[in-house]
Amino acid sequence: MSEKPKPPSRVSEPAVARKNMDMDVRKLDAARAILGARSDTEAVDRALEYVIAENTELTALDRLYALGGLEDVYGNAPRPRRRGRKRSS
């Protein structure tokens, strides 16, 4: 007899995929220590969350800058170059 499919939960669970990657062990150990992670997986997950959050913050600052909502306290400082961030609508 086959199992009945599990009904969808009200709170969506994140999609998880197993990945096999070659990584610099020193970088992973350093990230794990900095992030206070208990495992390599947790360190990578936290690092990814950090990058995503940073992108969100920098995109918001770019929008604020474009609207003229940031004061140039350095006097005509050149606008920082975009660092590979995608613009969100």
C-alpha cells in the first residue's frame, strides 16, 4: 500500500536541495566562526542570508539616492559603483 500524500502546510517550507561543492576550508571555517554557526551547512545558509539582506539594503539605499533622499556629506563624492546587484522593481 502506498502512503497518502502529505497535505500542504499553511506555512510554506523552504525548498532544500543537496549540493556537492568544492570549498576553501579556511574560508568556511572563518565564516562558521564569524557567524557563530554550529555546522558547515548553517554557516553557508547564514552567509547566503547575509548576502541577500545586504543586497536588499543596498538596493533600498540606491533608490533613496536616486530620489535625492541622501545628503552627500563628502561634497560631490562619486556615486558608488553597483556591485553586481540586480535592480528590483
